[in-house]
Amino acid sequence: MDETPIMDTNQYLSFILDKEIFAIEISRVREVLEYSRVTKVPKSPDFLCGVINLRGRVVPVVDMRLKFGMTKTDQTIDTCIIIVEIKIDDELTVLGAMVDSVREVIELEMHEIEPPPRIGTHLDTSFINGMGKKNNEFIIILDINKVFSLSELTIVNNSQSQVQELSGDIGTTSEMQEKSL
């Protein structure tokens, strides 16, 4: 009986932000959407683009470039929204992460991943799980659960609730037309 050794591999969804390759664990990804219109939420932080309607559910969308201190994402034909699940304090939050483009699902073996770089004590890299190396390219592997602070997620959830309340008060377009008759 020929036994092949089990390799430690992890699957990641890779994407582009400002010409750099990032990745998140595929288990955190619900789906990938083409960019669609995002409804702005008043008084929200710059990195929060707004919300989208995902099969009747209000989902906040974050511009990942702004979140990481880059310039605002220009919407192109390649712009995507990655729907992710973030777990903070045993609570699951669904969030849309707007990125320049999605590349592919990749597998990285443990020997292809190095720990995050230590760049002094003033730079927070706690949200980076590691640096992957594939085909002579570096891939920044994110811990999506640590990209957002609890206070940022609270703001995002409050924006989501605000939109749900408004949509409940306003009703659908046909209901509004009937009320005006």
C-alpha cells in the first residue's frame, strides 16, 4: 500500500489592491460579486463606501484600499466586492470588501508562507497572517478577523442598522407610488 504524506496546504482567494497581491482564507469568503451600485450612508467613515442589497439583506461595503491607507478605488470593469464573514467576539458579521480585482484561488503549502515582517514597534502588522511566495511573487495573507477593530465594526453595523430602519420606514418604490395616489 502506497501512502503519500498529507501536505499542510491552505486555500486562499487572492486579489489585487494598488498592484499588490493580497489573499484571505477561502473559508472566510461567501462569494465574489461584480461591482454594483453602492448606496452611501451619511456620516460614515471614509473607508465605508456604503451598503448593497444582497438578496434582501443590507451588507456594508468597505473600500479596502482606503482601509489600508491607499488611494480610493477607481471603479473599473475588474472591480469586485468580496463578501466575507468576520468573526469578532464570537459574533459573525457579513461585510463586502471592495478590491481592484480578484485573481484566483491559490493553495499555499506551509513552507511557502513566512511570518509577517517585523517593521519596528510603531507599525501594526497584527492583521497580516504571513507572506506567501508563489511564482516569484509575494502575497500578503490577511487575517480578515483582525483587519477591522471592534469600534470600526460597530460603526459599520450601526450604518447597516440605520439603512435598514430607513428602508423599513420608506418601503418599496411601488408602495411609495401607491401612497402618493
